[in-house]
Amino acid sequence: MFVVITYDVNTEDAAGRRRLRKIARQCVNYGQRVQNSVFECTLDAGQYRLLQEKLCEIMDPERDSLRFYNLGNNYRTKVEHFGVKPGYDAEDVLIL
């Protein structure tokens, strides 16, 4: 399934800046950053739940916000991109 994750972390103090870095690191492990606090991830149901749990453990629910937009498996017609920084197709062949 294709999931868009967005977050807003209060960075007024050092603890908030640490939470922001930890959340970003977790998201990088599962997908690609498309904007500063926006990630696109292709996940199976288990990965989706695991990532949600990890991010919810890191965040401060009194100060931070997380959003998960589940676009499902037929997402290609639901995503449009304009401008710079085109992403890669996570389901395409990757040659290293």
C-alpha cells in the first residue's frame, strides 16, 4: 500500500529537535522524503503498523502531530506532481 506520512514537531526546545530527527530517520528507513516533513512510503500491512507504533512512541502527543494518508495499492491515479524534485518509483527496478 502507498502511504503519505506528514508530521509537525514542536522544536522550541532540544527535546523537540531530537524528536524531529528521530521521526525523520524512521521515515527515511521506509520511504522517500518528498518535502521537509512529508514522506511517501510503499508498505505492507505489518510495516505500516510497525512504523505507526515507532513514530507514535517518539512523538509527544501534547506538542506534535502525525498524519498517515493511506492511498492503497491503486495510488498511481491519485498522485500528481508538479515542479522540481521528481521522486523515484518505489516499485520500479533499482539498479545499483
